[in-house]
Amino acid sequence: MKQLIILLLLIIAFFIGYGQYAQYKRFNSPDVDYKKSKEIDLSYYNQEAVINYYKATGDLNSFVKMQWTVNDIDVRTPEDDTEETKLAVTKYADKLATIKYYESKLEKSAELKSKGLSNKEIQFLENSGTDLESYQKSTLIKKIKSMFNPDKVFVYSQKNALIFEIQKQLNLKGFHITLDGVYKIETLNAIKEFEAKNNLLADGVLDILTLDALFK
């Protein structure tokens, strides 16, 4: 009988000790604090967003710890479905959504900066709703068009970077001409044919209307 009582006491002590250990691990877990999964841009053009991100993260961490210590609720992996638990989990989801909102902006900014964009360019993309590919394409077109001088007409056998870009664009439009940057008869004829197809003056002379139509 004495041995049975000792055994029962040992079992009770084990469960009490295990419960206290589990509680200790639970409240002191290194996984309590929210951790970002990707790199974020701390020099983001809108510093208020960075501050709000850290505020939201601190608020979430405090909420999780409070629910554990005060209400014995693990809002990340709840063990029951009481009304109190459901309410806590809903609040947790709302707080997490706020973090993800700011985090997505900061992650995207970090990604764009790794591709060479500046804060000013990132701000433009966000405000205009333009995607990176379209922005890079429009930037390239602007650079190409900046090489055009309406006061200087191409002469036969002339070679320059603008002619090369024109040839590339003509090939993309379905013409098959040599890519050598030299203004020869085949390039002139391709421009003339392109102008005719687009209801422009078909003279083979590059002007601003032809240039705009080519890079539309």
C-alpha cells in the first residue's frame, strides 16, 4: 500500500513538474516574437511606414505574450474554441495583417533597390501603379528618343546608336533587317513600309511621328 502511495505521488509530482516545465517553455519560448521572413528596406522613402511596422510588430508581440500569461491562450495555435479564444485569435489575425501590410511594402522596396532603383523611382512606381517592367521599358524608350534630333536627317551609310535601336524595333515589328546601326537602303525601305502600314507619310525619313509609332 505504501509503495502504491509513493508511486501515485511520484506520478503526481511528474505531471506537476512537467506542467510547470511546459508553462516555462511556453512563456519563455524564443519563438514568441514575430520574425520577418525576408529582408526589408529600413531606408524606405516613407519612414512613417517603417515606424508603423515596428509599432505593429511590438503590439503583436505584447498581445501574444499577454494572452499566454493572463488568459492562457496561445493565439497562434489555439487549443480550444471558446468565445474568448475566438475573439483573441481574431484580434491576433488583425494585428498580423497590419504587420503584413507594411512588411510587403518594405520587402518590395528592398527587392527593387537590389535591382538598382532609388527611393524616388520606387515612390513613382507606387503612386502611379506602374510595374517594374513597364517602368524600365518606358525609361529605355525615353533614353532612345532623347537621341533623336529632328534637325538632323539620317544620311546614307550613317552609323549611330539610334539607328541601331530603330533597327531592333523594326525587327520586333516583323521586319527582317540587319542589326548593324548603319542607315542603308534596307533600313530606309523598312521605315517606309512601316510608315505606310501606320498611315504615316511613307518617305523613309525618321521623324517624331514615326518614332512614336515605332515605340508605341
